[in-house]
Amino acid sequence: MTKAFPGVVANDHVNLSLRQGEVHAILGENGAGKSTLMKLIYGLYQPDAGEIWLEGRPVHFHSPRDAIRAGIGMVHQHFMLIPALSVADNVVLGDEPGKIRYDRREAIRRVRALSEQYRLAIDPTAKIGSLSVGLQQRVEILKAFYRKAKVLILDEPTALLTPQETEELFEVVRHLKAEGVPVLFISHKLDEVRAIADRVTVMRAGKTVETVPVAGATAQELANLMVGRDVVLRIDKKPAEPGPVVLDVRDVRVHGADKQEHVRGVSFQVHGGEIFGLAGIDGNGQFELVDAIAGLLRVSGGAVHFDGRDITHLSPADRTTAGISYVPQDRQLDGLVLEFDLVENTILRDFRRRPFSRAGWLNRVPALRYAERLIEQFDVRPRNVHRKAGELSGGNQQKVILAREVARDPKLLIVAQPTRGLDVGAIEGIHRELIRLRDEGKAVLLVSLELDEILSLSDRIGVIHHGEMVDIVPGDTATREQIGLLMTGVRPNGATEEVTNA
């Protein structure tokens, strides 16, 4: 398959074969061409050259509808479900049973039979909005099989799952494999690929580098194939040497834009010389909490102290001046001005200061040199400081934000989802940078939905569930299973957290 866009060949004579009853993983860096290939297979793009064969005959898909009719099912990373409708309603939507009017009873019967056939245990009458992320994913898989999918594509399927939900998904995939269903599994998590896949195709720069059996392949070997060089997967770090308390969060409560209380009396401290990891399933208040610490949301109760000073009611600009840097989770909304070039974005927090301004006028020459240094240091591509931030890939946008915030030499660096959308080579560099800051005595507050990232980097781990801090555990003894249970609200004594709506 070949597909070119202006200025780039996204897929360059890519070859891929999928066998009956196998799980075939696709690995590659950002820009390797994985997403383009999936869109070609699913009919979202039309190839410039090449062809697709399905069950021994050539096929051509003009749209996803054609692909679905041919038996291609795809579960996207971001689910396409209607929260107010039931499981059955969502599964049959667009192909509802009933000649004159919608036969809901028949829809429920069909969905229940499908869930039993594929061991996707779920209540067909439950509302989507009441289901966990893992159960919503099961609904997406049921949607594919309701439309008689012969091939299932899973795009980053574990991105929002807890370890327990991930293992439940893997059990589903293993059952599908036993039933003869071929599965394409797109992921950047090497350990998961090795746990579930039979073969893996590695893509780099739009080409297929190699297809290898997973049996016997190490994560290190796969990472090296992806990047084209030796990669350090787990950063070795010396034991932390915590200093004085830099951040002191005391019984903080935060309401979101929806007027609901998302953070409910959270308290913790972050010391200089340590990385404090904040773990939790997405939507449990962790991002509202760090937005409030950075000043983007108002604290409705409790207090935030930084470097011995009460900053609860300071503006974001004043917190920046005091020594707090923040890498927000939404890089496009909160991290960058997309219409500004990279020079303007790298000095976004400091354009009022010398040498970047003088007498109220922007001094472009030192700003240009500063931007060029940061772009080089953090390997932002393309290395053209005159490009608008909106023209960069998501991963390179993230590098620009991190470069700007780290270069300010903060006392506290708050990083939310620092490696989201980055490839293993870029992740290696960012992890090294966070460890370097810690070893220099800086305080780092890390929020990530990637549990491996939390476990690898954190000296202490706080787990948040429904806006409450369930427990704080040492990073060097924490396990995936332990943190995964805490993320579901199971407290250290084995009790399940009960939360009342505010």
C-alpha cells in the first residue's frame, strides 16, 4: 500500500498479512504510518497504489461503510457511543431490528446473545453513561460483531484502561483468537504487545521494517527496530534524596466548569528532589486538581502552599513568577497558541522579561536564538522555528511545551501526560529530563494515565479515585496490581470507597 500527502509519503509500499485466528500487532513511532495504514484498510483513505485482499479476493473500499459490509470492524481509541442510550440501542444503531418501528426487545435479545457468544458479559439494558471505560469498550466490540465483522482492528485499545480492565480485554481477545477471528492490535506498549500478539509488524518512516514472531522477541529488540537505534526502555535512577517541602496541598476541593465537585478534600506534599506520581483512571479529578494547583481552576476549599507561601488565590502568572511550571494535558487548548510560531510559543511565559522585550517591544533576535536552542535540545521536528505550532504533529507540540517549561528552571514542575502521543525514543529523552530535574533538587508532580510511566519514574505514588486520595505508597515497592486496585477505589484495608454525589 502506498499513500502520499503533500510533502510526505505516509505509506511507502507497506506490506502486511493477517492470518485466520491470530493477533497481529502494529508498532511504530509517531509518523511511522500506522494510522494511515489503518485508515486505508477501513476505507477512510484511498490508496495511491497497492491493493487489499480479503479471504482470497481483491477488495476496494470507497468508505468505511464498504469496509464494514465486507467484514472489517474497527474499535477506535476514542469511543463512538451515545451516553444517554442503552447498550443495546448503541449496538444496533443504524441497523435496528423491526420492520415498521424499532423492536427494542429484539435488540436486547440479539445483543445478549452476542455478548454470550463472544464472552463479552454486559447488561444490554444498561445506560452507556453509567458504564466503566472497560465496559464501554466491550460495547464497541459488540457493535463490530453485530455487523458481522470478520476482522477486528483495535486502535490503542488499552489507553484508558486499568491493569485489571486490560487483562479482561486480553481474555476477550484470546477468546476471539480461539474462535478464529483475526485481530489487528495497534499499540505503543511493548509489554502488552508481547503479552497478546502472535506476530508483530514494525513500521518506521512509512515503511514496514520487519515482521517477526512475538515468541522470543524482547521489548528491547522491538524498541530498537521501531527507532532504528538502541533505546533505553527503563531509566535507571539513583534513590531520591528528598529535601524540604515545596508543595503542600491541604484539604483541597475543586469544582469544575460543570459546577460539580471533582476534587474532594485532597491533601499531600511534594518535596524537592522527588517525583510524586499521581495515578488514577481518567475522569477521577486528577487533572482538575493540577489545574487548580497551577491556578487555572479556582480552589473552592482548602489551601495550596508553595515554598512556604500561601498561593491559593494567586493568578497563574504570579505562580509562574514564583517558580511553578506547568505542562497541561491539553497541549492545544492550554499549552500553545497554535497560530503563533515556535519563537513566540517558547517565550510565551516570559515575553515581558529581558532580553525578550525592551520598553514594551518584543526583541526578536534573542528570542529567535533562544527558540533555536530549545528546538535543538528537545529534538523538535521540523527544526524550523518559523513554523506555526499548529502545523506540528501532536508529539512535537508536546516537546515544544516541555522545552519551554523546563527551560524556565522552575522549583516545581507539574507535568500532566508528558509523553502522550510520543514514540519510545522521545519518551526516553523526556524521562531522562524529569530524572535530571529531580536529581537537581527540583520538585516534580507527575500526572499520567500510563501506569508504567508512573511506576518507572515516581518516588512516591498517590492514587486518586472519585476525587479523593485513596492512598500514598512508596514508588520502589509499588506493583501494578496494587496500584490498579487502588485506582478502582479499593482502599488498603480492602474496603471499597463509597462516594456520595456532592
